Amino acid sequence: MHETDMTKALILTVKDWYHSQPDKPKIEKIHLIVGQFTCVEPVSLQFAWEVQTQNIFLAGVELVIKETPLIAFCHSCQQEYQPEIGLQYSCPDCNSPMEDIKSGRELKIDRIEYSSTNNLKGCGGEQPFAPTDKCIGGSRTDPN
Amino acid sequence: MHQTFDAALEINLLHANQEGADHNRQHFDQWGITCLNIMSSPGAGKTVLLEQTLKALKNKFKIAVIEGDMTTELDADRLRKYNVPVIPINTGRSCHLDSKMVAGGIHILEHQYNPTDFDLVFVENVGNLVCPAEFEVGEHAKIALLSVTEGEDKPLKYPVMFQEADCLLITKIDLAPYLDIDLDRITENVRQMNPQVTIISVSAKTGEGLEEWFAWVSDRIK
């Protein structure tokens, strides 16, 4: 269960980011990128995340994990191929060893999706991704 | 009003561990120590390999061992018989050593001994083919053990460990005649993903292959 430790590290990183923000935004989603050629199981990570965040400021925040496939580049054939994890890693065409991994080793906190209610009240609530300039323009009336 | 924003972080999930590992390595470098991280499944023969290695090399090099063990000091007690410092780290229920745990061992090495006296530190990791592969501890080289009783398919099933290894020791080679195991197949399976790895077949019981292993270790010393 090293996912437990990784989740601890993830929470610390997000906490650092949160405390560096002057207006303490509401975190909605954390986006991770996890390669398929790592020792990390997304299901275990999700479970550890739910358990470890339930009583802290990240409770209810969604963890979105994007998996990236294992892709290697064969220098002999000058082409990419997708090794079959657990079965064969060498190039299916020329049998050269897998040396150059292009994708699949990622273990990354990609981005934090957050919302801020500061200065936006009264700009209308219909469009979740309303661009800021529209709000500043004040073309809408306060529904409240 | 609800507006969402993105903050791009692009931070490695293991960056804290990696920073710790780099810090540990700086200490080792500053003291002129080579650190080797020994990893395998439980029972592949890490401790007996270290016993043989200490016996053969302790008069040639000044050696210490940082010993990861989940809850006991059984392995540490075996190695202490060779009169080298053995620093036990009980990992509790954790399945691997991380750089912070090893930093604790380095702290003891620094304060209870004179670290500049040492040439070589072995880190015996927790027996596990999965987790230790992702957690660098500050080593200069990774050594993976695979015993012949585990089967030739293990490198295919636990590829990260074998892909990361600088040296693979195929252990318990004395048992090979009693098993339906294809040693060439183990080598082929590992080389598929790690063509540069040094592969040495050893038996800690009969001594077969150990000289080659000792020579490999000696070549790593700064």
C-alpha cells in the first residue's frame, strides 16, 4: 500500500499550494497523471484519497486520475510501439529491447481545479466557466 | 457565482521522496561512500548474500548496513555477527524504505560513527518486488535479486523493479537442477526491458558466482 504514502505526499503538496493562495479558494478537483508502467494502482490511490481526506479541508474534493499508456520508441525500426505489460516489452517487429520509454512512467500532480467566489458575486450564476471580463463588465444584474 | 480556474502544478507525486534521496546521496558523496540498494521479494536471499559479502569484503572496505525490516531485528542480528555497524530501521507496516527512513539511518551513521571512514553502505530494503522500485533512497546503484524458485516470469510481471536495476543477481542457483526453470529465459525476460543490466548467477550456499559479485561491488567503490 505505497499509495497511502503517495497520498500523504499529495495532500502535503496541495496543502502547500492552498496556503500560498491569498484568498483560500475552494478546491474542486485534483488532476493526476499516472503512467501504466509505474507501481501505482489508481483504484488504491482513489481509496487512500477518500480515507485520508474525509476529515480535512480536502473532504469531498474529487481526485481525477488520467492514466497514460506505456509507449516505447524502437530506434532500429524508428517507430513507437505499445509493449504488452506482463507479456512482452521488446519491439514486436525486430525484438530490440525496450530502451526508450516515451510514456507510461508519469506520476504527476498535473493541476488543481478550484473556484473562487471573490469579486464574482452578482455576475450571474448560469455559466460555470464565465470569463472574468464579462463579470467585470457588469452587463448582468445581481440575481439576489 | 461559480467560476473555476486551473493551477498547473506539474509536480512529481514523489518529489518529496526524490528530494530526500538526492539529499542522502549528497551526504554519501561528501563522505566518499558508495551506497547500494538491495531489493527483492521476501526470501530471495538478500540477508545471506549480505552475510557472504560482509565476510568477504569487510577487511577490504569499511562497510555499514542500513537494514530495513518490517518489525523485527532478526536480519540485523544476523549481520552484526560480522562486526560491522548495522543500523536497523523498522518500517512498521510500510512496504518499502523511503528516503526519509534512510535519512534516519544516515543520521545515526553520522553521529555514532565517523562517516568519512566508510567506503560502502548497503541498504537492505524490505522484501517486496513492487513498492521499493518507485522509492529512491539515495543509492548509487540498485541491485535486484531473483531466486530461481520464483520463476522466470517474474521480471515480466514486476517490470519496474527489473527495469530499474543496475545489477541482477539470480540467486539460489544451486537449486536450479531440481526445478523446471529456464535460466536463459530469466535473462531474456530481463534484457527485454533492461539490456544494460549486469546479470550474475550466484549461490550463497555453494559460493558459485560470488567472486564475480564481489568484483562488481568493488568496482563501484569510489
